[in-house]
Amino acid sequence: MDDRELLKEAAKARAFSYSPYSDFAVGAALLAKSGKVYTGCNVENAAFTPGNCAERTAVFKAVSEGEKEFEAVAIVGGKNGTKPRSVYPCGVCRQVLCEFVDAESFRVITGEPDGEMTAITFDTLLPLSFGPKSL
């Protein structure tokens, strides 16, 4: 799957966002090395901290189905009812991704599904990270 298609899958996942408190909907599409795509959306909670980001939803869904090696993640977000745009993972999501990716080759893709997009490697997103190789 190419980067543009992955970005479109993230936009589809965003439609399922449960974000009544922030009104900020996020969708993610995680490409496993097997070729399978796992999607996720953000899910908020009235107590705020029990909520979950789109990226972690996709990672946890994939890992719960046996996948542990990934090639790329595409992420889009924006206020509910607006066109999807570029957003990047929060710090917690970056740390979760760090557990399962090769920082030098894993791609983080964001942008507009039918417009401009950016793809960077994970080591650009989280330099000097602490992960499994640090132990």
C-alpha cells in the first residue's frame, strides 16, 4: 500500500472518532510488515485520562491480533466536521510506537488525503529515544 492510500485509510478511521470533549477527531492507519492495515481513532472519556489516541488504538489492535512489526503509520486530524489535516503523534503514542518499530525505516505520514502530505522516519520524530534496545 502506498503512502497516499494509507493516508486515505486514516481519514476513513477518523470518521469513527469519539471526541465530544475536545471536538478534535483523529484517525490512524498502521501498516504491518505482513501488509495488513490496522486502523484506529481517538476515543475520549468524561474523566479525560482514560481516553486513547488513534495511533495507540491501531497499535493495540494490531498487537492483540499478533502483529508486532510495522512499516508505517498515517495520521490525520482536525476539528470535527472539518477536512482532515496534518497531525503528529503525542509523546505517549511516540513511546508506544518506539516499542515496535525500526526507527530508521518506519515512516510517519501525515497530511491531507487528497492534498499535500509529509513522510518522515521515526528517528526524526523521536530522536534519542528509549526503547527495547536501550535495556
